[in-house]
Amino acid sequence: MVEKKLDVVFSFLKDKLLSSFLLFFFSLLSLSCERSFENFDKNLLEKKKELEEFNEKSNIRKEEILNSQNE
């Protein structure tokens, strides 16, 4: 009788421990993914800014070349 109750208690604790571990694991996984996406967004915005700056410089250079050809 006592052994059966102990088995039930150990089974319950085992299930609780497993569910707690899984919850912790998936929380870490989701946090890691969220940070990864934040970094991706930040890098993407930086690249967009660099591309806009390059485009501006390219347009200026294009105008200079066209002006020099016209002279």
C-alpha cells in the first residue's frame, strides 16, 4: 500500500519535473528566436540605410557624369 502511494507520488513529481523542464526549454527557445528576429530586423534597417546612402551618392555621381558629358 505504501509502495503504491510512493509510486504515485514519484510519478507525479516526475511528470511535474518533465513539464517544468519542457516549459523552461520552450521559453528559452522562444526568447532566443525573438532576439534573433530583433537582430535580423536591426541589421536589415542598417542595410536599408546603407543602400539609400549608396543610391544618393550614385545619383549625384550620375548627374556629375551627365554634366561633364554635356560640357
